[in-house]
Amino acid sequence: MAYSLIEHTADTGFRVTADSVQGLFADAGMALAAIAGASGGREIVRTEVTMEGIDQADLLVRWLQELLYLMEVRRLRISRLEIPELGDTCMTAVVKGEYGSGPPAREIKGVTYHGLEIRRCLLYTSPSPRDRTRSRMPSSACKKKPKNFTTDLTYRLRTL
């Protein structure tokens, strides 16, 4: 799971990077659980979740909101997330974990749409200035290659 916290004026945010969109959704969920202090535990409970959204960005927010519900209301401690089906407007996921005795360590008020964007990062390679002929470069170096997917998410912490 690759995520990092990012600065935001009013809220707190994190950036997630993954090799696939399914990985992005799973890693974003695990990052949210880690930030809330609701990750870990054994894989005793298996919950299937089906979500719909307007587009993938909306779907991601709804997915994270559902995970917040499972963590805060049902006291689920998430140990693993699987995304077997993910389209542009719908998804099916499997949430594995165990029930805890109390609320998560950090209460998250909600996931916001502010600045939300799912981006495909591309790796561009080009010949070095000292390589004058194209024949010295591998054929794969002259093409654009998908590298990974990334998104920035913000969430609001509940202040007491």
C-alpha cells in the first residue's frame, strides 16, 4: 500500500498510488483504515459490498464512505480489501477483517470530493542527446507506457 499524507488548508489529505485502478481503490481503503486506526486483525468476517456512482471518482468517494460506516458503526477492523469487479460506475468489493470492541482510534468525519481526481501517470522515455541513432535504443523506449494510477483524497477529522 503506497500512500502519503498531503497538506490541505482545512482538512487532511492523502495521496495514493497503485499499479491498477482496482489497486488504487483497495489501497485508498487500506490507507483510510490505517489513518483511522482501524486496520489489522484477523480475517474472520467477510463482507461483500456493491457500490454505484456517477463516475469512478464518485465511486471512490462512495466506497470510502461505506468503509467509514463499516469501521465506525459496525466497528470493523479491516485486514484486507479485494476489488474483483470495477467498472466506470459500479464495483463489487470484499472486505475482510474482524469486529472490534470500540470505535477506531481516530474518528474521521467524512471523505470529501475536494480536489479528487484519478490520474493515470505515464512514463515517457526518450533517447539521450548522445544517442543520435534510433537503432541504439530499445523499441520499448520510444513508446508511452502506463506506469501507475494516483489520486489525492481529503477527509475531515472530527474535532471534539
